[in-house]
Amino acid sequence: MRILIIGGGIAGPSLVTQLKKHNVKCDVTLVEQAPEFRNIGYGIALWGNGRRTLKEAGIDDHIIDKEGYEVPWEAFETTRRKILKSFVFNNFKSLGGPIFIPRALLHKTIVDRLNPAIIRHNIKPVAIRNFPETKIAAVEFSDGSKGEYDLVVGADGVNSWTREHVFGSGLKKYYSRSLWIMWIDKKFTLSKGAVAIAGGGKLALLLPLKDKCQLSLYASRTPGIQGDVATRKRDLKDLFYEFGDAIRHMIMSVPSGQDILFNDAAYISMKHWYKNRVVLIGDAQHAMSPMMGMGASLAIEDSCVLAQEIANEENVDEALKKFEHRRNKRLNIYKKQAHIIEDIIMADGLMARARELFMPLMPNAISMNPLKRLLEEEI
């Protein structure tokens, strides 16, 4: 079997390791448009489901346990520092609570296990033609080369070229909120847990890692407003003025040479995972707001389930059908609940006031059950 994997992020390299683990006899090629794997990204959450799947594939090597920071709790507060809810993750200890780790370290842990010979850098597909009669997908690449594959896997993220080219446009939706991420200066004394501060349709989220801390800022606003990069710190300080001196000082402490990541928060809304011999995994198929912190773990799950089904079924079409069924059954309820939780977190006006009144009275299980279900169930 000839398999092409498009995208060298978390999902694509994870699939390579899973194909090897499940003894799938195949010729794999992974293409990545970047000229090399770079030390990029900020912090990333890895829950028990993702950690278990990595360890079962033999690619953890204790690096994640050693370098990751297991967050003991998260507090949800108002801008007036009134605690509305706190979540103690020790309750998830047996299931695998969240570890925060630099994305670059997680990525390196996975790709270091790959055979460099299967990786083609500085190249991307420019055309894919699905041939259902012959059960192949013909791919043309940016360097002029061509190839025919029994399976093409789009693992190229929320802005997936594969999804747009094969499945059509309009599947990427926007939350009408923007996201900024930055490392903050080590001079700030921080709590051991994660702290989320919400108010006015905005959110400041402090995520501690082992030797640093990440500040993520969310604000409800119209997508497509990039803003001036040169004045980004000052603009953010003004936008989050009501969050107090501590948040404003953290924003202004970011070194002038350090980029502040900006994105319009988006999600993918699509029922199907494959079309003929092209299948999507990871954020290319089910991206959600990073606010939930489950993206990496679900992408790693995708790679495991896809490899399992390919290993168990000689018929690729039947394997893809079963893969789609398993993933939809597991994720559809979670995605709906995640959207509801995110809307509550980002509430403004009357909805925000209702949140402040009723959230302290709400049992923790209501908001934690979607995560608990994912951690308890077999993938």
C-alpha cells in the first residue's frame, strides 16, 4: 500500500508511528512544505488519552513526563478576581490529567522516531485527482513531481489545503473571536495552577509550564482584523485594560523582538472524514477553539484509530468507513458540548451576569463530564 501523508505537524508524524506499531505493510511518504522542522509554537496541553496513545506507540521516552508540567487545578475568575469555579485535576489522576508542554518539544519527541528517508521537505501538493474506479489518488507536487497513492491523508491543520481542494470550501467557520498567545517574563510570580479570567466577552488564560508561563488572550470581535503588529502590545494593553495591572504588565513585558501569535479562532464543521481515497485527520477535520486544550490529544487518537482500521481491514474503503464511524461516534457529542462551554466562557452582557450568578452553584461535573467521558472511553 502506498500512503501519502500531507503535513508534518502533530497528526501526520503520529500516523507514521502508528502504522509501524500496527505492522501495516505500506510505503509511506510524508510531505511538509516547510524547508525543515522548526522549533515553533507555544504551550500545548496533552491529556491522558493522548499520553496513553503515545506511550503505547513507544514514542514518549519519558521526555513528556520529565519535561511536561502536570497542572493540579484551574480557577475561573471574573475581572474583579471573584472566583466563580475551580477544578481540581487530581480527580482525573487515574485517567491522566493535563500536562502542559512546549509544542516544539512534543513535536520533536514524535518526529525524532521517524525515518528521515520518508520525509520530503519544502514541497506541497498542488493537485489531487481521486479515481474511485481504480481506487487510487493521483497527486501533483509543487516541484513538478507526481505520484499515485492508495491513500492520501490530509494532516495539514485548520487551514488544510487538502480539505479545501478535495472536500470543498466553506467548511472552516469562525467563532467571531480573536486569539493572541505570548510567553511572559519569568519575573512574574505565578500560581501553580491555570487561571482563567473572563469579562466583557474577553478571556485571559494563564497556563504554567515547567520553566515558563504562557498568556493566551481571547476577545470577541469581527474576524479579519489583523491589526498593526508594531503596536500590538499597546493595543492589547488597552483592549484588556479592565483586567488589571498584572495582565497589562505581563503584556508589556513581552520582549520587542518576540512575536505575539495572532489568529482568528476557527473551527471545522464537517460530517465526513474521507472522500474516495483521501482522508482527513487532526485539525484538518475537527479543529476547535484551543480554549478546550484537547486538539493534540484528539489528533494523536485519530492517527491510532486510522492505523488500527487499515491494519484490520484489507479493503481500504471499508477501513475508512469504520474509521469515520468510530471517530464521529466519539467526537460528535464532545464537539457540541465544547461549543456550549466556550460560549459560556466568552459570554458578555446579560449572559455574563447570569454566568456569575449561576456558575458557582453549578456542579463541576456538568462542565467536566465531556472531558471525563473522553478520558474514560476506549478510543
